[in-house]
Amino acid sequence: MDTLASHRAVNYISSATGRSLPLEFMMGDEVRSVELPAALSVIGVKLYTQAALVGLGIVQVPRYRIADELASGKL
């Protein structure tokens, strides 16, 4: 998780709370949350994914949403 400190993220804003959602990772049996400096904050999955595609920062989405981009090497 320390290696993420040098990266930027694209923040996803929750429509329920109006706040950005942290990146979440499983470490053993524990969920860890990380907030990174953001280049951009967005509302909506399409904008979130597009921001990653143009290199604006790290995003966290389900693999099925970006399977084609991963397979083609775009992400």
C-alpha cells in the first residue's frame, strides 16, 4: 500500500453522500482504505473509467467493466 503514495487517483463521488470514495483493498482478512491525491473528481462510472483511460489517475472498478480495456492493453 505504501507504493500507492506516489500515485494520483481519480476520485469517485458517491451520489448518496456527496463525498469521494476511498480505494479499498483486502489485506488478509482486513479491508484497508486508501485516499490518494486526486487529479479529478467525477460522478458516474463512464467518466470514472474514461479518466483512467486518458491517464488522469488510478481508479477502482469491477474487472468486468474494464475487461476489454485490460485485454487490449489500454489499461
